[in-house]
Amino acid sequence: MAVVERGIAPAVVGRLSRLDRLLPLWIGLAMAVGLLLGRLIPGLNRALEAVKLGGISLPIALGLLVMMYPVLAKVRYDRLDTVTRDRRLLLSSLILNWVIGPAVMFALAWIFLADHAEYRTGLIIVGLARCIAMVIIWNDLACGDREAAAVLVALNSVFQVLTFGLLGWFYLTVLPGWLGLSGAALHVSGWDIARNVLVFLGIPLIAGFLTRRLGERSRGRAWYEQHFLPRIGPIALYGLLFTIVILFALQGKAISGRPWDVVLIAAPLLAYFAIMWAGSYALGRVIGLGYERTTTLAFTAAGNNFELAIAVAIGTFGVTSGQALAGVVGPLIEVPVLVALVYVSLALRRRIFTDEPVSRSGQPS
């Protein structure tokens, strides 16, 4: 990412680089460009959909890899043991992501979309797909704990492979039956989920680890952090913007052609992000986490893996289904909301964590 100096807490927002301060503008433009391209260029979405390898969209995969690699190259992997020993953080994250998050989305989907079965099912699938990609960027922009984010995302990936299908069966078939509600069936391959995790997290994680290991071994940590990282940092922003353009170009016609449906889907999503982020942030404070890990806990709990949710919805219900549209609307809402929450988090740092020492003073983001 572009350089974000981690100095004295009251000056955090002011020390954002010009590139980062204008991030909402760049993201808004990327969303608009993607929507316009998808709407104005006939067949563009089909052409982009066709560029796949083993069911993985290559344009989206490329954007996510470029986006995540610089941030994962910044992680100090020799510090990960300090995260794995923090049982408060790990247990809280597991409960928020795999117990509370899916349950909250299930409840909101039924409250807001009781008469829209396809959209409701799509949102429940979104709630089951915990974030393993863009959350790395939001956490880094908000000056969260980079090492903790890497560990929590890896943990989410393991649980995603092991439990996604089981939770889908429970929330779409079993629980609605218990409550006397209409259910749906979800057919998803465990290998497809594992492949999604491997591509979107495994590849950039291995690349980031090897880059740091080899870079420090050949030139030393000082050179690596003071010279190499600032050079590759802005690449993450370009990858993020490219990914947003592709995501919105893929479904630009569907989104712009059904604006009222987008509003219907957006309402529970807005409530979900607010509840999960604020609740997780409050929990971090209650259990005594510092700013960096509280921030990481909040963003990893609030984000969702829309790449997986969209792929599952399309594979199970079809590309033109309401379930797929619900998945596509997800990033339309998540991206601006979580960017806004980055600034909320930085503002809360100035107000709530004023006496907390900055652990990485002088280190570029």
C-alpha cells in the first residue's frame, strides 16, 4: 500500500499519504468505471467470465494476487508466535467469524428479505464466506496488526475449507426447517473451496514470505523495510482498483438494470457490516486488546469472501440467479463501507487509545 507512517496517535490521519487520503475517490471511480464498462460494452461480462482456469476467474485472481502480495511481504513472520499465543484474540476471532457472523447474516436476511427467497439465500451464502483477501488491505490502511491479520486470515482459510459446506447445509436446510421457514439446498465441492483458498491466499502468502526471507537474508532487514517495501507498497492499491473494476464490470449490467433490487439487498448488508464491525471493536476493548489487534479483530470479522460467495452462488444456482446478484452486490456495499470504517478506526484511535504507545513507530505501512 502507499506509505502510511505510524507516528504519534493524534496525527495518524494527517500522516496518511495523499494517495491514501484520496482512496475513497479512487475506489469510487473504479466502481463507476467497472459499472460503465459492464453496461456499455456488449458481451464484456461474458468475455471476462470466459477467462478462467479450473473455475477460477483469472482477471480477479490476478487483481487479488497483486493486491495482497505487497501487504503480505510486509508481515514480520518471525513475530507470528506472539499472535498465536494470544488466546483472547484467536478465540474471539473464531467465535465472531464462525458462530456470530453467519448467525447475524441469517437473521438479517430473513428480517429484510423474507419475501425474496433468492436474495435471502445469496446473502446467507455471503455470511458463510469469511474474508481472506481484501481484509488484508483494510486492516493495513487502518494501521492494524499486520501479523495478527495474517494469522487470523490463515485461520479463517482453514475453517472455510472444513466448515463452509456443513454450515451451508445447516443455515439453508436444517435451521429453516427447525424454525418452520422455507429452505434451500447448497451443493458445493470441498475441493472448490480449498482451491479458492489456495489461489487467493496461499499464493500471495508464500510469495510474501519468500520475498521477506530472501530479501532480509541477502540485503538485511533495514534495507528490506526502508527501501524495498516502500517501492512495492503502492502496487497493492493498483491491484485493489483493478479488482474492483473487474468485479463491477462482470455484473455492471445486472446491477444497473435492477436498481431497486440492489437497494433491497444493500439494506441487510449495511446492517451486517455495522453490527459486526462495531460489535467486534467493542469486544476487543472489553477483553483488553490494544488498538492494532482490536482493529484487526473488527475488520477480519466484518469482511466477507465475496469471490467465494459469488462462485458458489453461480455454480449452484446459475449466473443469472438472484443468489448470484446478491453476492455481486456484496462488494458494491462492502468496499465503500469498509473504506469509511478505516477512517472511523483511525479517528477512534485518536480518541480512545491516546495513551497507547505505537508499536511500529517510524515503520512505513
